[in-house]
Amino acid sequence: MFSLLACAALVLPSCLSKKSDDASPSQRAELEKGTWNWQQSTGGFIGATTTPASTGKQQSIIFNGGMVRHFVNGQLTRTDTYTIQRGDCIHTGQPADLIIYGSGQRDHFTVSGDELGLANEVYDGFGHSYHR
């Protein structure tokens, strides 16, 4: 339960921010700075929590110049394009900073210091926390 609350505390503030048509320039700059190492994911229909220890996988992501790269155990496993914009959060209906991937997936995100929170813009989706 604590894991779910911790992930929500990182991600939900982005859903409550002021209305704007453009993503926050500071959030965009912070998202694209460095490598993000996965800490945990929580959610889904049953509220499952997974971590590197429970999966045996070290995952990381790098956002840079409209391209996102996903790594598992140091190996590149997926690439995609992305754009960043403001839009309504599916969970609150409030404006939030969103990552729109070329695949069509949408995540709202927040960066606080060296912590990144991503939340899938679908019902019963997952919240993911990363550290750089």
C-alpha cells in the first residue's frame, strides 16, 4: 500500500497543476536530463507492485530529442518517438504534462529532483517510479 501511495504522490501533482497549452519547459528539460533507472511499478487491475528485485530485471529509460530508448539489463530493447505537451489527465480531468509516444501510448509525468513519476493514461494502468 505504501508503494502505491508513494507512486501516486510523485505523479498526481502533475495532474493538479495550472492550465496551459504547453508542457512546462522546466519539466521537459529535467525529463531529458540523464538516464532514469526503474525503482518500481504499481497498479493494474489487482494493484500489483513489481521492482528490480522481484523481476530480476534492471530497467532504464533515456528521453532525448524526441526519441526514447528503453533498456533491460543494459540491452536496448525498444525505441520510440515522443512529444511532450499539456493535456487533461485521465484520472483527474485536470491539465498535466503528458508524454505522447509514437506508438500512441500516453503517460503523464512529473520530475522532482532526481525522481521521475510516470503514470499510464489508461484506467487500471500502472504508475512507475524512476531515479537518476
